[in-house]
Amino acid sequence: MVLSMGIGAKLKEAREQKDISLESLQDITKIQKRYLIAIEEENFAVLPGKFYARAFIKEYATAVGLDSNELLEEFKEDIPSPDEESTVQYTRINRSRKDNNPTKNSQIFSLIPTIIVILLIVGIGFAAWWFLQQNTNDEPNDANETNDNEIIRRNENNNDNAVEDEEPADDEETNSEDETDEDTESEQEQEEPAETELILTEEGSVSEYDLNNPGEEVIFTFEASDSVWFAVENEDGESFYSSTLSPQDSPVELDLTGEERIHFNIGFSPNLTITVNGIEFEYPVDPAEKDVQRFWINVNQETE
């Protein structure tokens, strides 16, 4: 009775036939040795995630001269599918969002009494100011009437004084123009676009970011300091990039304009620098502490 060979044994056999050690294979594929051993032993639970199983097997097969597509098709029943893991992650994220909503609502309601008190204080202050203005306007103008004769007499004796009396009108016009310029400048400041922000909203095995006010375009740039594998896809599973990037390669630029939710899977974060619209991305966990990192970025075009 002939036992069928598993995918791990087949990969190991091809490696040994080409006389490639695990250390050499690690240098070729940039996959850590412990992950290569786990693939040969078909211990896929050791890998950083189910998504990595297919990617690492493809890199392994290519390095030992096997057709990766045929190999994955032949053993597709033995390789874990990333769909199940994605479903669990989406459920966990949705549940955490629902759990946070009551807290946010309670905080909003707790602010209502404070807002009402502030409005009352402002209203009382405005009423007091208006009352004082009315009293000032109702005071008798006896002083003005007493000085009318003096003003007329001075105007008759000295016409130059009349010219001087007219000069403040020019000052009022100048002040009016200055006020108009200030109003125009304040309107221009209000029309300036809101500043782009990248905010960490949830930290965990799969973190969450909000990209607020990115502008008309959303451009991501990836630059490698050493060889690194990474993948980028949207919420529907559409892949924009899934490969290994080397320092000799030109930086990868992805135009993700129009995407509302983007998933990033970084195989070795210390080797990869990410910028979005010119803003350098900071990983949710220090790359020195965690090499494999996965996170979502939610794109919000307009926020208050």
C-alpha cells in the first residue's frame, strides 16, 4: 500500500534533491527558518496567520523549482483558507464597535446639562449688555445742546477748524476698509481645507486606523530597507499588492483613491517604511517588538 505524500513532505523532498539547506532557503525566500520547518511538518498553526500559509508555500515552491500554482491546487484541501480567519476578525471588530456605542451616547447625554448652563450664562450676559446700552442712549443730551453755540462760533471765526472737523470722516473710511480686509482674510482662513490626520482607534492583533480628510487622492508609498513580503487588499478581498519588495526595487506606489477600508499585512515591519499622502505611517506596535503586523485603515473624506 503506497501512502500519498503530503505537501510538506513534497516540498522537503524537492529541497533535499536540490541540496538546499534550511538556512540557504531562509536567505532566498526571506522566510524565517522556524516557519519553513513548520511548512515541512504541515504545522500551519505556527505561522503568523492562515493568510501566510499560501504565500509562504508559494515562495518555498518557487525557490525549490516546483510549480507553485499546481502545488496549491493539488493540496488545496490541506492548506488552511484565510476566509475563516477574516470572518472571525470582522465579527470581533463589529462587536467591539457595538459595545462602544452606549458609552459614546452616555457621554453625549452627560454634556447636555453643561451646555444648557453655558447658554443661560451667555444669554444673561447679553441681556445685561443690551440694558446698559439702552440706558446710555437715553441719557439727556444737554451737554451737546449747551456746546452747540460754541461750535457754531468757532466755525464762523476760523474756517480751518471746519476742515479739520471733516478729516475724521476719512479715518472712518480707512477703518471701514481695514475691517473689510480683516473679514475677507477670516473668510479665506475658514475656507482652508481640514488637515489630514491618521489616528490609531483600536490596537490589538489586528489594529484599526482612521485616515481623516486625505483630500482628492489617497496615495500609499512603500520603501524597503531590506527584503520584505507584504500584501494590501480592500474589504472585498481585492488584492492591490502581494509580493516581496527588495531595497534594489523602486518604491511601490499604490493609488487607493475611492477605497473606504484597506487591509495591510506586513511580513517583517522593521524592513518596510510606509507613507500616505506624504505622511509617514507609525506602526501600532514598535517594529522592534513585533515584526509581523496587520491592521485596517478606514478612509474618511470629510470630518468635523
